[in-house]
Amino acid sequence: MTSTRTPRILLAEDEEAMRTYLTRALTNAGYEVSAVDRGTEAVPLLETGDYDLLLSDIVMPEMDGIELAQRCAEISPRTKVMFITGFAAVSLRASREQPAAKVLSKPFHLRDLVLESLAPFPGLR
């Protein structure tokens, strides 16, 4: 029997306005979203949850998005990773250190996020 489970996204974004916007928009688009404001809060969720996508800012307090992505690869290797950032140099570092992850630069349109990050991932629409 084919599962029709709602795709689950773990959002790690320290900027409150962006986190609120993305959570609301992705939820309205039909995704189940868990949102945290730092990488250290995301790790326990990765350990206990089954997420299809980790959507993470790169520059965050305590643990940056690249370190979080590395932890995600260890804890939940099936979870795809997408970075969002407003810093071009950080985007280049992310591409070099996490080549399997996609990078979307701020500002971006929600349509771009859905088309570029979610559609190509198996199990996500």
C-alpha cells in the first residue's frame, strides 16, 4: 500500500520574521513544518523525527547550518538538505562543504523555494 504521508520539513532559521513566514507558507502549501531558531534545537528533532527535508539558514548562533547539515547526515541520512542564506560567500562555502545540499539565496520567492528545493526530492511534491 502506498503511503500518502504529508512531507515533513524541519526548518532551522534564527530570524523570527523569516521563520514565521516560511512556516506559514509551507504549512499552507501542504507540508508539515517543525521550526526552530538554532541548529542545536534541530538536532534532537532529527534524532526523534522522520523528516524529508532540513531547510536551514547557514548563519545561526551556537551551531551553523553547515555543521547542522553534517550532523543531519550522521543522524538521518535520508533527510535532504537545503540551505537558505543572505551571504554570497557563505553560499560558496556551503556548496563546497555540502555538495549534495542545495543553496537558495535570500531574498527568494516562495515559488522558487518549492520548485528548487522540494519538487526534486523523492516523496515530496
